[in-house]
Amino acid sequence: MNPRRRGRLLAVSGAVLLIGFAVSLMLYSLNQNIDLFYTPSEIINGKNGTKPVTGQRLRIGGMVVEGSVEHDQKELAVRFDLVDTGPVVSVVYKGLLPDLFREGQGIVATGKLIDANTIMADEVLAKHDEEYMPPELAEAMKGIRHEKPKQIYSAGDDSE
């Protein structure tokens, strides 16, 4: 093999190795930032045969259990339970909850699994109206009755 071909072969091989290394670093980085969606039943029983592991980042969606919201005024922390069709999972969140958050409401929380049935949430999102529900949560919640909260004030109510 002449020196010119050998030089080209080494240059192409080096470029392929560098591109492969860069792609593998990007995939590894993206894998660390993926938040998989789970329902409380999937956290306890597993999803497609696998359970989430402690320390894993995830999103969880469900209904806030009536009477389960506990506020810690000193640390501005809130602990509440979520349920879908079966088991209950606890969520701990430090910060201010969304205005639409209330018991019996559907929410989605993002955080880390700290033990088998407790999530330390970084973010809590409440649904914005009575019709919206994330598709994954709607699929998991089929068959559960959810009563709408009582309306305190109606925008069209002019009686005083």
C-alpha cells in the first residue's frame, strides 16, 4: 500500500472513531436526562416487567388522595399521596404548589424515586382545566370516577 492511501485510510478511520465517540457521549448524556412517565401502580408493580430503581428520575401522574395533603410550615414542604387504580405513592415537594393544586385533582410531578413508594418532586404541575389530562394518565385512569370539585364562584353569576 502506498503512503498516500495509508494516510487517507488513517484519516478516515480516525474521523469515524471520533464521530462514534461523540455520538456515544451524546447518547449517554441524553440517557441521564430522560424522565420516564409512571403511574402509582406502575411504580409499585412495575412497567413492562421492570420497576423503577431508587434514585431514578421520573414523572408520575395521578389523583391527589383526599385528606392526604400535609404542610410543613417551617420548611415550606408538602407531602401528599397519589393514586390511580390501585396502590398509593407518596410525593414530597419543597416549594410553592400551583394555584390549581387541590385534593381530588389530577397532577403530574417530576422528581426522583427515594424509596419503593416515595418520590422527592422537583416540580408539580396541576391540570389547567376540567377536560385536560396527559394521555398516559388518561389511559391508566380509565374506569375511575372522578368527581368535579364544587364551584365556589361562577363568572356569570351576578347575584349579590
